[in-house]
Amino acid sequence: MSNITETTIKIIMEELLSINSTIKDLKDQEILQSTSNHLGTYFHRLDSLAALDIDDQFAEETICNPEYNSLIKEIVRFRNLYSLKLEIENAKSILASGNPWDVLHNFTHYHNYIQLSDTEFQESELKSGDTVVFLGSGPLPLTLIVLCHLHGLKGIGIEQDSDRVELSRKVLEKLGLLDQIRIIHGNHVSSSK
């Protein structure tokens, strides 16, 4: 059971509505190319709100409430785009660095990826040398990098955006992982090398 009161929930919803009023009219490219700190502030605030212990029933009622459909859709769009922005920035930082692994280790939530990869490796009963495939590997295929590097796996990332494919291949080369991980241009239906 959550320790969050109904008053707190109203405050959270007001904050989400306030953030939404600022981001809803932004075009995708405006978010991806923004140099403004205020978008980062919103992103980190949404992270904090997402970590709150909220009653499951309330969360379900909110998600299923048609009144909040557009709000949730815009918040998710913003978070996805801003996460992509951070990935691209970190991928470029890796490429520009003389110590690419140090830059990677400083990536937001890097330690969460280590925990996730350990769990996935153990629970999936993978063995060193096995191959894993990820759809939508992105410009910084961090899950693949961590899984393959720490657990001796081979990896294939499938990414449909050609710019992200090129960037992730360059990152893998800089990290010395091209022998372990391949990035293929495509999607769940078709792919090309």
C-alpha cells in the first residue's frame, strides 16, 4: 500500500499537467536538438515522479482514464525523445573521448544496466558465447554493450534509423566491441547489413 495521500496525488497530477503544458507543442526535433536546461529539469522531475510509491489501483485508474490519455501520451513522447537525446549526446561523447569506457561508465543509469544485465543473464540461463538480439538498439546500444562485455555474449542490434545505426557502429568500434556486437539496419520485419 502506498503512503501517498489523495492530496499528494492531486499535486502530482497538477505538476504533470504543468509539465505537459510546456512540452506538448514542442516538435520532436525541438526536443532532440534543444540546448535548454529546462527540458532536462522536466525530464529529471518526471524521473522523480516515476519513482514515487503510488497505489497500483490509482495508477491503473489514471492510465485508463480518458481524461488523461493525451497527457500520458505526451509525457511518454517527451521522455522517449529526451532519453534518445541523452543517448545521442553520450554516444558522441564516447566518440570524442580518449577514455571511452570512462565516459560510458558515467552514463545516466549505467549501474542500473549492470544490474539488469546480471538478472537477464542469470534468469535467461545464458552462457558465455551465446548470442542475444535486441530490436531498436538505438544510437548507444547500452544493454547489448553491458550484456556482451560483462558476460562474454555475442550481440545483434537491429535498428531502423540509419543515422542511429551508423552512430552505434562507431561507438562499438571506439569501445573495441565490433567483434562481439553487430548492428543491423532494419526492423522486426526486414533487415540489411
